Amino acid sequence: MGPPGAGKGTQGELLSERLRVPRLSTGDMLREARREGTALGRRVEGYMEAGELVPDALILDLIDERLEAAGTLDGFVMDGFPRTVAQAKGLVELLEDRGESLDAVVNLRVPEEELVRRLGARRVCAECGEITGPEAGRDCPECGGRLRERSDDRPETVRRRLQVYEKETRPVLRWYREGDVRVVDVDGTGTVEEVRRRLRDRLGR
Ligand code: AP5
């Protein structure tokens, strides 16, 4: 967990590679649905462009479907989910139905001015989804595809996403802290490698 630009996608990907388990990113799933022009993609477009959250029921259906498909016996890393207390409660039910539970909730902490700077600089590959910054130039370092800004990284949409995070998602962390899931706070500033090491040390694996 963490606000927009905290590094959830970047660190989530590294963690899933290290643990050899799938990363389930609701943001990536929704962007894929939009790219493919599915009914779900058309339904969520307006919310995402405005920086608002997609309704809980749609997200919980999506996670239910992906948990089924991903074969979660060896675990998973979730990125960008849950984002409301209703989603967090829904996740408990989905996991209980499968006889599973969360090991830890990671909270990446980054000051707001750094979040705004990172999102303004973010570039995403239109072909493979690789996330990078402007130093990469015009072409993706992974596959050579064209790098673009993400459409919800416009300054006014970033402001709204940060407000939505404070109102809807910060309470989820409070909810976890009051419960019995281990919440691991990690300083998300510094280089990607520094954060990766800090996260590994704090998680103990
Ligand atoms: P989503 O895609 O989840 O976006 P987000 O939470 O706003 O987070 P970001 O992807 O912007 O940032 P991140 O924390 O992953 O950072 P990243 O690693 O990319 O959601 C998008 C939209 O989908 C939502 O607004 C909503 O509409 C909808 N949605 C998704 N999930 C939902 C849900 N559960 N419920 C309802 N609606 C949902 O890094 C950012 C940049 O910083 C990159 O350029 C990266 O290269 C760079 N960077 C990363 N780490 C560092 C570092 N240590 N130093 C310098 N730069 C760094």
C-alpha cells in the first residue's frame, strides 16, 4: 500500500520476482481492460481519468476472478488493492473461502512533494507496460516500444488521486493496524535499490 507514486508497482514487481509469486495489480488489470476495450474497460474509464476509485463491487469481482486464475497456493503480492475498508473486508472473505490469509501489509511512505515529482516524471511503455522515468528517453529499455506519460498523471488528476488516497485509503491502514495483520512500514524514499533492500530487511525475506 501507499499513495500514488509511492513505488507500489516498482517494488511490487521486484518482490513478486524475489518470492516467485504472481503480482496482482488492480491498476494494471483495469488499464489492460481499457486497452482491450472490454465492457469492464469502458465502465471504468471515466473513474480512472478523473482520479476517482472504481466501485468496490467491480474490483472485488476482478480480484475474485484473478485469485481463481492465478493459482494462489504459493502466495501472491497485491498492488493497489485494497483501497477502501469495504475492499479490505471483502478480501478477508475471499481469502477465508480459500483457507488463506495475509502475511503482511506493506506501507510505503513517501512525502507528497516527492510523489508529485515522480508522477510528473513517470513514463510507461505502451507495448510491455515497463515503468520508467524521463532519463530512459523515447524508447522502452526493455522492449524498444514507445514510452508515454500515463493519462492520469496530469497535475489536476494527481491532486485528486492524492485527495482520494487520504479520504478512502488511509483509513484502510488504520483498519489493518487495529486488527491482527502485521503492518510493515517502509521508508519509500531513496533509490529503487535502497527501498528494495529496506523492504527485504523489514519483511525478513
Ligand atoms: P494504480 O495504477 O494502482 O495507481 P496508483 O495507486 O495511483 O499508483 P501509481 O501506479 O501511480 O504509483 P505506484 O505507487 O505504483 O508507483 P510506481 O511504482 O508506478 O491505480 C490507477 C487508478 O485505477 C486509480 O486511480 C483508480 O481509478 C483505479 N484503481 C486501481 N485499483 C483500484 C482499487 N483497488 N479500487 C478502486 N479503484 C482502483 O512509481 C511511480 C514513478 O516513480 C515511476 O516513474 C517509477 O519509475 C518512479 N519510482 C519508483 N520508485 C522510485 C524511487 N525509489 N525513486 C525514484 N523514482 C521512483
